[in-house]
Amino acid sequence: MENNDLEFFVTEIEETLLSVHAQADLKERAKKSVLKYRADIEGYICKYPDFLTSFCPLPVRETAPEIVQKMLFAAAEAEVGPMAAVAGAIAEFVGRDLLPFSSEIIIGNGGDIFIMTDKKRSIKIYAGNSPLTGEIGLEIEPEETPLGICVSSGTFGHSFSFGKADAVLVLSHSASLADASATAIANIIKSAADIPKGINFAQGIKGIRGIAIIIDDKLKTWGRVKVKYYT
């Protein structure tokens, strides 16, 4: 991110590691927010263990905490398990909690970002060993935000993927949906020949604003995606 005008801090609690840019140091507020949403998710897993392990959508229960419901809805739209949405969901929910204290918030949670900005921002894309890593990025206009920008990869990172894409990026006003959709689309991409299938699948998910698929030296986009070239 090109955002040297903002304060930067890190919030780390167990598996959650947030990189936060804001107009002030809101580390303690971010920590309380992370603890709340982790407790909501962990409490739900205690009652319904399949929420943690399922690769398929699960029923949306009205008694579930809000963040859990968002994950369940996103998983249903993208046809994946609910934990495929967890990083994006936490980034967004924590980000929205911080917005009353900072009109600009950029939170990275692994490869997933929640952004609310007052000015144009550029985000460099990391795509593992692809030659496009660091050579391209996304330009985000303030009127597009709040926005979730989430990535899934079959070649790097800790998240499980059935595919071989170096990076699948999804943009949506819902970071939960962007995260779940990135996982679903990345699962489809076994080779460059599968890129049209991935785009076709994305077009069927209501709420996606745009996607970018990177595999080796190939980049394909669909929707509202503005690519920036650094060379």
C-alpha cells in the first residue's frame, strides 16, 4: 500500500494478525474488537464444530452472531465452507468498529484487505513466484470504498486451495463475500485454460464488483478492476 500519510500498527491475537493503517494509533480498540469477534466465532464453533471444518455451505441460523451470519451467507453465495470467509470478515468487522475514530482505515489480514479511504490508493499485488509479483497493482478510488479486496492462491500461503492459481483477487463491498469468492474461484483454476471458467463462475456471484486472476505470466480481469503497472 502507498499510504505513508497514515499511522501504522499491528494487532496480533493467536492466528489473527492485522496490519492496520489509520489516522491515529487505535491498537487497543482494534485488540478489543478482534477479541470480540474471535469469541463470537469460537463460541459458535463450540456449538457447531462443522463450521470449522466444512468445505460446503451450512445453514444460516438467526441466533448466530452477526459476523458468523455474514460468513455463512458469503459461503452460501460462493458455494464453499464458511471458514473461507473468516479473514475477510474479521478485517471488515474490525475496520467498521474503528471507522468512528478514523475516517480512513486500511486493514490487511493475511491476503485480505478492508479499506475505507478519502483519496486514491494503490495496492501492489503479490502473486508468489509469478513474474507479475510486484509489477502490477490495483488503483482504488475513494468513492469505491468501503471495499473488501481479498486474495486466494494455490501456490503460496497457509489457506487450503484445490487450484493452482498464483493469485485470485476479488473486490466486493463485503469483505466476507470477497474472501469466500476468492477461495471458490481459485479452486477452479488448475491451469490458464481454466481462467474463462473462473470468470464465468464469478459472474454468477451477486455482489462481486470485479476479479483478477493471475497464473504464471498471465493476468485476466473482469468487472470494475483498475490495474496499475509499475514497469
